[in-house]
Amino acid sequence: MQTAIIYTRVSTDDQAEKGFSLRDQKDKLVKYCDAKGIEVLKHFEDDGYSAKTFNRPQFDNLLDYIKKNKGVVNKLLVIKWDRFSRNMEASLTMITKLMKLGVTVEAIEQPLDESVPENLLMKAFYLAAPQVENQRRSLNTTNGMRKGMKEGRYLGSAPFGYKNSRDEKNRPVIVHSDLAPLIKKAFEMFATGMYQIEILRKELYKVGLNVSRNQFWLLLRNPLYCGKIKIKAFGNEPEEIVQGIHEPIVSEALFYEVQDVLAGKRKITTKYARVNDEYPMRGFMVCSKCGKNLTGSSSKGNGGTYYYYHCTKGCNERFKSVNLHSNFENWLGQISFNPEMGSLYLAIMEDVFKTNEGDRDAEIKKLDGELEYNKGFLDKATEKFITGDLDKDGYNRMKENTAKKCAGITNRIAELKSTDSGFKDYTKYTISLLSNLKQYYSTASLENKQKMLGLIFPEKLVFSNYEFQTIEPNEILTLLCSAGNGFSDSKKEKSSKNAAHSYVVTSEELHQ
Ligand SMILES: [Zn+2]
């Protein structure tokens, strides 16, 4: 009876080792020996060592075993030659060494009858192939990188917010750097629609996000931050976006919100670069005389500090901030929601939301279709694998790619569905907000005050003759006024040179 040692191996070089599980290798070798009536003396297994040399711990033990049992071992069996070695020269040396110890090396899936001289050429080919493959891979960096990227691995220099690192298997990955929180902040702040891009960049620059104007622009457009990898078009391959394996810094929803703001789908309301609790209305008020922004400053006197809003250009427009604030809050107090308007407002909102929901339903349907397609694709691949038209490596690659694609699509669907119930909450909040503007505003934080101002008065306000006016018609106020809720749109003749629109509380109603 013939005797054999079986040897199995996987290395750290993941790309080269796809489709080789240690268990698979062992199973195949044991079955082979059973079928051929070969006695398996021992099994050696190396996990995580390069096959370019024979400096592998278990291979050393294997050699020791053979030396100690000289004459007992007839064969050393591997499934393929590249399990034995990926270096042709080292292979040939080792084969000779083993031959002197009475052991022949055989690859059961690449069998060679060595009594046929031509087969030596075949053997040389088998031994050389893994090495050629290694070299081609390292030369072919473009293809290699594209392949890696398609599998979701970002290769190349890490962008702001990430740093290059290695995973537990020593493969390149990108991980969050110290800048990641600032990147997240950039997306969150920009998504509010209250910042002009350059003002936001300068604000973040001060706290450590040292990026240029152009870099910041690209940063907000880079889907890498929400976990995607954009692969540029190359040769015949079109540009594609794949799900990455790196940890996102922002959610996909936030990323797309920012894209909407960038695309102008959402209005950007100007916000002053400087924020100061004393001047919440700075950036939302313009001078009634010249139309320039009002700014704030303070002066000391009479044992206290006094705060003022005044024209940036130097007109003598100047208001004590406490006065302006109380006037404004009183004005907000006059604006309250007419219950009859509630139903109309809800109907309008429902319309708007239904349109959006229609778009979303269509998108979900499309994604469902993509998911089905990918699943069908995998089914076909499985069939081919079973019938032997597709090898195991190819099948595993396909399976993994498809799983990644499906995961990406499933996430997107879940996200779309999760925004489904937003309508009622949104309108409930809006109606409550509009019914209690003064209360909401006076108790809000600076940030929320400015958010409210940006949302309700995107057109900017003018304070003149103890009246607040907007420079353009204001949708919300128009809606409230058309309900006869105590406000009247000023007549054209009354409009100032800024074409201001005032919403005046009549004295009669003031005294009610
Ligand atoms: Zn002015």
C-alpha cells in the first residue's frame, strides 16, 4: 500500500487564493487517497504564509517528519501546484530534495505522468504559472486597482477624513482619521441649506479642516463619504458606483440631501460667517435705505452694554437689538394659524408629499427590479457552476459581487421606505410651529432661531416705520394673509424702492 502526506495551504494574498478553502483542499485530498487506496500518514496545513518561499512553519514540520520517517513516505500530495509553491525555482529545488528522500510530489488536480518526457514541460508550466500570475498582477496595477475597487476596496491615497491602513489580513483599507468628525459636520451644516459653500468652508477652516475652495467643493460631492466608491470609466467600461467596504462618515440620506442643496433643488439662505447670541437676526435683515445687510455691534455706557443692528454700508439705519427683537416677536405673535386654513394647508402639503412619494415609489420599484435581476443573474451562475460551465473561483467572485450589489440596493430601498411616514409628523410639526411662532421662536436656541428665520423668511426682512416687510412676496405669509387672518398685502404704491412686501397688522385688529 502506498503512503502519502497531504499538504494544504492558504496565504495572505487574498486575490490569488479565492476559491481555496483549507477544508475543501483537505476533503479533496482525503477523498482522492480513499479512491486510490493510498494511506494518509499525516496532514500538514499552513495558514497565512506566502508561497513564494518554503519558509512556512508547517512545511518545516513536514520536512522533519519525512526525514525522521525516511523510506515510509512515498508521496506528498497537494491539490494544485500553486499550493506547493508559487516560485518555480524554489519548487524545482524542493522537488529534487524530496526525491532524494524517496518522496514524489503530486498535484491531484494537475496530474502528470512523469514517464512521458513531454510532461516535464507541462510540469514546468504548472510550476511557472503561479509565478507568472503573481508578476502579471503586480505589473497590471490599473486592472488590479479597478478590480479591488469593484470589490468595494478603496485603493489609493485616502481622502480628507480617512487614512490609509491595513486590515487584519494585511490588505489595504481606509479608516476614519481625526478629521472625520469635521467632515461629518461639514455635510450636516451644508445640508441645512443655510450656508453658502465658501462661508461654511471658511468657518470649518478655522477649526482645522484645512481644505481649499476647490477641494471643499469636491469633498461635498464625493460619494466615498457615504460608503460608495466611484470607479471612473476606463476602456469600454462605463463609470460605476459600487458599495464600499469602508465605514461611511455620513449616511446616504445626508449625502443626497447635500447633493440636492448643491444642485439648487433647495434654496440656500445666507448666513453670516460670524454667529453671536446677541444678534440672532443678523444675516436675515437688510437696510431699508440701501438694501445691504444689517450687522450688529455693541457700545458701552450707563453701566451696561447695549447692542445694536446697523447698516453695513453706513446709512444711519440703526436699531437697538432689544427693541427690534421684541417688535419682531410681537409680530410673530400676530401671525397665527387660522384653523380653517389648517385643512387647506394640509391638502396642499399632501399634494406636495404625494408627488415626492410617487417619485419614491417609482425609485423603489426600479430598485426592486434591479434586485430581482441580480438574484436571477446569481441563479444562472449557480446553474452554470453545477453543470461545470463555471469554475469555482469565478463562481465565488460572482457570488460575492452580487451579494455586495444586492446589499447596496437593499440599503437604498430600506432608506427610501423609512422616509415613508414623514408626512404626518412633518405637517403636525409645521402646523404647531405656525400656530405658535412667537413661542417657538422666543424659546429657541440661536441655531434654531436662525433655522426658523431661514425657513420662514428666506427673502430677508426690512424693518421700517415699525413694520416688518419682506423684500419679495413670502409664501407662508401670503398663505396666512389670503385667509384673511388679520394681515393684508400692502398695495404696490406702498412698496418701497426695495419692492418690499409688508404684512401689516391693522390697528383695529391690534386692539381686538
Ligand atoms: Zn444702508
